[in-house]
Amino acid sequence: MTQNIRPLPQFKYHPKPLETGAFEQDKTVECDCCEQQTSVYYSGPFYCVDEVEHLCPWCIADGSAAEKFAGSFQDDASIEGVEFEYDEEDEFAGIKNTYPDEMLKELVERTPGYHGWQQEFWLAHCGDFCAFIGYVGWNDIKDRLDEFANLEEDCENFGIRNSD
């Protein structure tokens, strides 16, 4: 019997994972975490040492997949608002979490990720993480650039000077 006879779990920061393609439904597989058969399985990024092929939505939602494989669904260094720490020689020394621990755990350990063109980067706003609701292509934004793009401010935020 497959697990998906019960409702899919809700993910605060990825509310429509079937629509975004984070989960697939093309075959029945065994979840590598709970070892149950499921016809809904995760197809996004999962960062861990083990070779994990299939995870069911329930093992992601309850955190058991991240716990069992000591893995994460987001790179915690690629989250808006997380700060980098450096030592006296200006060498990278780690990251400083600026969010409540439970909030960061929900995003990193219990939220399906998404595939990005390069490194995924999870946005935040007003002290909370944004929800990933889908992908956007050039045709979706080309006529609306003035609503959100500020090249000068973006360059300044990344330390790029006009003379560079």
C-alpha cells in the first residue's frame, strides 16, 4: 500500500510542491527514509553524504529524512540574512544564523528545495523566509523590470563599484 492515500503535508515555505515539480508522481518507489512505498516522491536537491534517491513528502515534513541522513534541503549559507563570519586573517570561519533556530530548521530540514540555474538562494523579507511559489522566465518579467530591478543598488549591495 502506498503512503499517498493520506493528504500531502503542508509546507509553509514551499506551498505548492507538486506544481513546482519538487515532487514527482510518475511511478511508485520506496522512500529511502521510512522504507514505505509511495507514488509521490521528492526530486529536488538534498545535501547529504549518503546516496539518497527517493524521499516521500511525509519524511521531509516531519524532519525524519534530514535527521536520518544528516542532510538538508537548502544550503544554509545561501539564505538571505545569514551572515558569514571571518577570522583574524580574513579567512572564512563559518556562518552566523540571524534567524530563530526553529525557523531555520523548518526551512533547511523540513521544506522541499528547488532547482536553480546556479546556486539556489532562499529569499527572506520582514524577518521571515519567502515562500517559493514557482519559477519565473524572462517573458514573465521583461515588461515589469522597473517594478523590482535596481542595478545600482544591487551592485552596491555586492560591493561592486562603478569603476570595477
